[in-house]
Amino acid sequence: MRALVVHHVEHEGLAAFASPLLDRGYAIDHVYAGDPGFTAIDFLEPDLLVLLGGPMGVYERDAYPWIDAELAKIAMRIVADRPTIGVCLGAQLIAAALGAEVKPGPVREVGFAPVSLTDAGRASPLAALAGVPILHWHGDGFTVPEGATLLAETEHFPQAFAIADTVLALQCHPEMGSFDDGIDRWLAEDADYVTGAGTSEAAIRADHAKLGRDAERAGQRMLRDWLARLA
């Protein structure tokens, strides 16, 4: 089996999600949006498509001309009922590909905090996240697409939705929390964004040290459960 991982910036990677994919038997290929040839890649061929995060907005299509092509490819894959998971920007791209709205929200959510699960969420792989502070790192949000099921939310944003067992969109970052997840690079790249969210590098580092291991384990349990449910 083959998983294609789409990176939108260099410093956002699979982190803790790598182990469940490898343990399930996936060979992992990586591609970077904006690279020459990106728009020609076949999104239907991989057994699994993983869409990672990034600081750009789905609506910034003039600045990032690959967005339109990626949205079209995601839409084709979902119509074909091909397994797809997206995190943060990846989730927003899934939502937009399905016709939902993606726009800046009323606040930025940056730091570790739990999500509230819906009844459907408690019956889904997201049950692994119940009560566990998970890393958030966003100011944009999505509306839940028509036909999708809301699984989790916070006060200001929907946090996760699914389409059957095949598509999972996660606004938060359950892949983060391990000691080698790249948080140092995130903090360096997004220092102004962190400050603008009303928090600090020191606060995030302290929470990462205290809460990260539980977040990592919960995220891996969630992904393993979701992968096991794929037809």
C-alpha cells in the first residue's frame, strides 16, 4: 500500500502520524506543493492521501497558484471514495473542495487545548482524543460541508468532520506532541503569529513538555483506529 503525503511548508511533517502509517504497511511518498510537476501528480492513484498543514489560506489563490489545482484533485479523489485525511490547512482544503467556506475566524487558536466531541465524534476514532489537550495552530476555520458529519469543535471553530469512514478532516494537530515533532521550527517560523495569538513561546514549550506525550499517544490511537476502519 502507498500513502502520498502532501507538504505545504517544509517544517510541517507527519510527526507522530508516521509510525501508525508504517505499522499499517504503507510505503510513504512525499511531495511539496508548489514544486515543479506538483499539479500533474495523480491524486487518485495512492491508497491513502495525507494533506498536511501550512500558514497560507485556501482563499490566497493568487499568491499560491497551486491551490486551485490541488482543490480540484482533492474533489476528484473524494468523489471516487478514496481514503483521504487532512490536518489544519489540509482539512480546510478538503472542506473547500467540497464547497464549504474557509475564512479567518474571530480568534487565533494557538496552543494545547482539548476539543469537544459530538455524539458522532465519541463513536468515531476521535474518541481517542476525549479530554486530551491537543495542539492548535490556526486562525482560519471551515464550515462543515454538506453531507459531512461534525465530530469535534471548540468554542469558535469546527474541529473535525468525516465523510463515512473514508475522509477525515482535522483542524487541530493530533500529530504533534513528540519530542522530535519539529515544534522548535514551528516556533521559529511563526514567532509573530504566536505572539499575535496572545500566547508565548515559553508557554507553548512548557505545555509541550507537560502535555505533548499524552497528545502524541492519543493522536496515534486515533489514526490507528481510523486506518483500521478503511475498507
